[in-house]
Amino acid sequence: MLPGKVAIVTGGTRGIGFAVVRTFLNNGATVVLFGSKEESVQKALTKLKQENPNYQVMGMHPDITDMRAVERAFADIKSRFGKIDIVVNNAGISASDSLYNYEEEEFDKIIDLNLKAVFNCSKVGAKYMKENGGGVILNTSSMVSIYGQAAGCGYPASKFAVNGLTKSLARELGRDHIRVNAVAPGVIHTDMVDSLPEEMIKPIIASIPIGRMGEPEDVANAFLFLASDLASFITGAILSVDGAGMC
Ligand code: NAD
């Protein structure tokens, strides 16, 4: 579904991002995965190359919260592959502290990665997409961007903002043939969920009508659809992938 496309996936080393990378590769894209550390990037690349030595994949670890670092990384990708068609803004972190214990530094860290990095990669990516006649920006939101969350306010606040960025950029960039959408996963079986306390997760799973947590591939398939030409008239959408669960 993505033959000849060049895609960047932030937070592509594990979890949802890794599944997106693999799904895009299996659908004919060339993928540059971003991670926070050289070693996790290398680990992900080794795993992918073992699965399929023909995958067109490379890795980088720019500080995506820093606009200059993003500009350098994207310029490098453009010079290697000639274009950038798809940017998947997926890297994200959460914290579940109550407001009374929430440190200012923690709030800044979450907003920097979950929101500012999305702005940075969208701004630089859109420039190359416009030059090339169009492209697709996809953001990773969350079900908490719809319902809020009873603790850890920085995370839902960042995801509400990602929805706002998605809808606004969709309206702004449509004329440049750049579509902007977000996927809002529910409870997905990744390290992020595994790191949450069991008493927080158990009742959530019990309340998911489809009767299970989502798998990273469930989310990756939604990204694939939105990245492909099947979604050519879809922009500004926040697509829930949550088994109709509510947190
Ligand atoms: P994960 O912890 O398994 O992976 C996070 C990814 O982000 C990793 O590849 C990591 O390298 C990258 N990352 C972390 N800190 C970084 C930093 N400072 N700079 C650059 N990259 C960094 O998480 P996941 O569960 O796969 O989550 C991926 C996205 O999906 C996040 O945006 C998250 O908010 C969202 N999400 C996850 C769930 C879920 O249930 N897992 C639900 C809703 C939304």
C-alpha cells in the first residue's frame, strides 16, 4: 500500500512505533526510524534485518525536542532518499503522578516530547512534503485525549493538544496536498502500559467491550490505512483504535 514512499517514524524502536515501522516496510515503504538512544535504534534495526534482510530501513537518534536537530536529521534523509512522503509522530512518554506531586520538570518533559517534538517534525516535514507536491503527517494521540485521565494530567493535556495541532494543520496544509490525521489508541500492550501499576490497568481491561487490550499491530494497521491513498479524502481525523474501551 506504500510502494516507493519514504517514511519517518519517531519512537520507532519499540511498541506501537516499531509495529508501524514493520507494517510500513511490509507495504513497500522505505523507513527511517527514530529512537532516543543509539543502542535501542541498533537493536530495532538488527531485529528488522533478521526478519527480512531486504527491508529498506535505517535508524537515527536526533533530539526531536530540538528544532535544529530535527532540521539536520530531515535534511540528511532528504539528501539520501530524495524526498520525505510520510512523517509519523509517535514518540511519547507518560507519568501518572497526582497533581499535588506533579513536578514542573516532569510536565515540561512530557510537553516537550509529546507536543513540541510533534510541532518540530511536522514543521520540517511539511516543508519537504510541500516541495514534493504533498505528503502525510500522522500523529499518535490517545483515548485520554477524549476522556481525560484521573491522574497524570500532563499526558492527557499533551494529547488534547496533539488533537488540536492535527485538526489545525489539516486545515492549514490541505491546500499543499498534505493530509494530517491522528490515531488515538486505547489500552495497547506495550512497555508503556506494562510500566503502569496493575491496579490501574486491570479495571480498564475489564471494561473494554472487545474483551482484550489492543496489540501494537492493531494500531499500526490504522496508521497504514491513513498513510495510504485509500485515505486520500481523510484529513483532520482522530481515529480511535480502542475496542470501544473508555478509561
Ligand atoms: P513505548 O514506551 O513502548 O515506546 C515509546 C517510543 O518513544 C520508543 O521508541 C522510544 O524510543 C521513544 N522515546 C521515548 N522517549 C523519547 C525521547 N525523549 N526522544 C525520542 N524518542 C523517545 O510506548 P508506546 O506505548 O509504543 O507509545 C507510543 C505512542 O503511543 C506514544 O505517543 C503514546 O503516548 C501513545 N499511546 C500509547 C498507548 C498504549 O496503550 N501503549 C495508548 C495511547 C497512546
